[in-house]
Amino acid sequence: MSSYLKNGTVTTDTLPSIVSYGTAVGRMEGDGPLGSCFDYVSEDSCFGENTWEKAESRLQQHAFEQALLRGSIAESDISFVFAGDLLNQCTGSAYSMRNNGLRFIGLYGACSTMAESLAMAAMFIDNGIGEYCAALTSSHFCSAERQFRFPETYGGQRPPTAQWTATASGCAIIGDHSAPPYIRSVTVGTIIDMGIKDANNMGAAMAPAAYDTLRTHFSNTGTCPDDYDLILTGDLGSVGSEILRDLFLQDGISLGERYNDCGLLIFDREKQDVHAGGSGCGCSASVLCGHILGRIRSGELKNVLFAATGALMSPTLVQQGESIPGISHAVHISAESV
Amino acid sequence: MKLTENEYGALAKRRSPDTKLYKTIPGAFVIGGLICCTGQLLLNLYSSAGLDKTAAGTLTSVTLVALSALLTGFGLYDKIAKHAGAGTLVPITGFANAVVSPALEFKTEGYVLGVGAKIFLIAGPVIVYGLAASALYGIILFITQAV
């Protein structure tokens, strides 16, 4: 049974395992530096559908199917699905799961949803609730653009601090199997708002939340950055990552080489026109499931602290002049059982 | 957080790169200038074909709007605009792009609630305040002529 330490940190008892994982991405992500890590790359940004919303649901289904396939798990063996996306009313996930009859728990944590769903799934399994739980998120550049910004063909310019919503989806299936990667602990974050109002600078809006959650996690678990091979935020981009490093430096802690960000990994910022880097629920999900989990399973990485970050804003609230609240949840994923 | 909102705002500003004006301003000037040259060329062409000044001017605007709509439809206008900024936004072609792009985007929600309701999503403020300004100008003109 899971133990609650304090201030949002929960440690697992039975060491729930990530038994399988799958990813699906669009062409631009396939052309990026992690292109070969993804299970399914679509040349068609519509994924064979006639609307962007349906395309996102199809993309999510591909990631889910790839995860089932890799683990040779029957769809009917999934006890609960924790899924989320960026679309209004969480419809990307609801429509992707509407025909499979699975028990569905829709989550919204903006770009932090992968860590949120992973934490929920791990805690369910750790407490004996269900055989397998799926943690699944997606984002699609075109469906996000039309909801949050402008039509795709509108001739606007993006500032250098803007991030590019990744067309990507990742799915991790958690089960009670004694094989790595294990989920050792999670820290659920609090909402932090430091007054950033620029919707084109999400990295700056979310960095304080990442700092708060990581610091809380280190303090509650008695660990420090040196105890992890990789501390991976998602998706602070170049601006937010630099700010996060600055915030830790003010505490006398250098994150150094062991720190990286999913928004910086998924695209090549020199060659691909993505400004400050990638973002979206699918960005951290696909980077974690495509690039990280396999390396933990093989033992290349021993301890990874995955801290996805989300900007909990809406265009309406931003237009009303409100600042942007951020959130981050941390999940400690390990190759070691002790 | 040890920092106050103001201190954090200053840190965020320091880490946020500014727009590269040395690149964007020449881009806007050159591409915006080219659009204007195209307009002048069309005007001269229509005038030399025997059209009077008003008709030639109107036809020039119509042609530029049509060209912009076509480029928007092919997904080319936004690619040019990425480098041009205000160079493609300010001329009449920018207005056409602002009308055509939502019309294309929201076709999936139908011709009434999609195209019809959202076609002026971006251009709406220009129309509203443009009409309001012209009405105000009309009133001022009326009063000054009456006095």
C-alpha cells in the first residue's frame, strides 16, 4: 500500500512497473532528433481523418495500440485508463476511448498531464486496484492552434519565447510485475502563479511550479539532484529551463548535465522552426515513452525524475488579463527495486 | 519561492530573448515593399488598359485580395508572413488572409456556425473600429461643413 510522506509526496510499496509503452507522432516530430525512437510516425497530419480533433483522437489510439502491442497485453485486461489532452472538455481522449468499453478517467493538467496520469495509474496499481492501468496523453499542433491561438493558415509571427505544440502521443501501461522501470514515488504539485501574463511565454509561467515540485520532492524524499541520472522536465523549453536552472542556482544547487527538458529534446531548435522548443501533453509523453523508458528498462539510466509541467490557462482568462498559473508533478522512475 | 512576483518577472524578462529586430524589420520592409510594388504595377497595367483612376484602383485592390486568398488557400501566405510580419499584415493582402484563414479553418464546423460565425474572428475588430471611425469622421465632416 502506498505511503503518504508529506506535502504531496507518496512512496509506492509494491513498486508498480511500467510494463509497456507506446508512442505515435506526426511527421515533424518524426523528422526531429528522436524520430527513430517513436513507434509510429504518420506522414499524414490528419491521421486519415477529416478534422483536427478526430486526428488527435486517432493519434492517441495509435499510441495506445502500440503500447498494448509491445507488452502483448489484451485491451480487455486494462482495468482503468487515465487519459488527457489539451482540447476543451478533454475530448481528444474521450473520443479516442469512446468505442473500446474501457473504464475511463479523464484528466486535465495541461502539459503536465502525463506525469499526473502516470502518478494516478501507479497509485491505483500499488494499492491493488486493477490489473493494468494505462496512462495516456496526446496533443496535436493543429487542434491546439485553432483552440488556443489562430487558424493554421493565418499569417502571424511568433515571438522567440513561443513554443511549438508537438503532434505526439505517449502511453505507458502500469502493472504489478517485478521488472523495471519501477515507479518509486510521486510528488503531486501545487498551483504556482508568479504573475506571468504572456501566453507566448509558457516556459516562464511554468518554471516556478517545476522548481517548487522538484524542491519539495527532494526535501520530502531526502534526495538531491545528484541522486538521479536524469531530471527531466516537460515542457519548459529553452526559456523555462534556463529560469529553472537560475532558481536552483539561487539555492546553491547546480542542475548541471543531468537536467534536461522534453521540449528541448523532441525538436532540433536549430533546424526546425520551433522557437523556444516543443510543448503539449504529447511532447513529454512521447519523449518519456519513446526515449527514456527503454533506457531505464535496459539499465542505461538508473534513476529518472520526470516532472512534467503544465500552464493551466485558457484563452478567455488570458484575454481577461489574468496571469498564468503553472503546475508540475514529479514521478521517480527507477531501474532499481531498492 | 524566495522571489517576489516583481523579482521573478525581472528574471523571466532577462531569460526571454527579444525579437531579432535586425532581421524582422528588413524582412517587413522588403516583402511589404514588394507587395506595394505589385499593387503599383497592377495599377499601371489597369490604367494603361484604359480604365479610369477609380476603376483601376478598385481592380488593383480586388486582384491583391484574390491573390492573397489564393496563397492562403495553398498554405503559402503564412509561410511568407513568418518572415515578413507587418510587411504582410498591413497591406490589404493581410486583411484578406485574416478573413480567408478562419473561413478555411472553421469549415469543419459547418457553413453557418463555422464559416459564417467565425469568418471575422480576426478581422472583426478592424471592421468594427474602421466603421466606427468612419462614422465619427462623417459626423465631424457634417458639423464642420454646416458651420
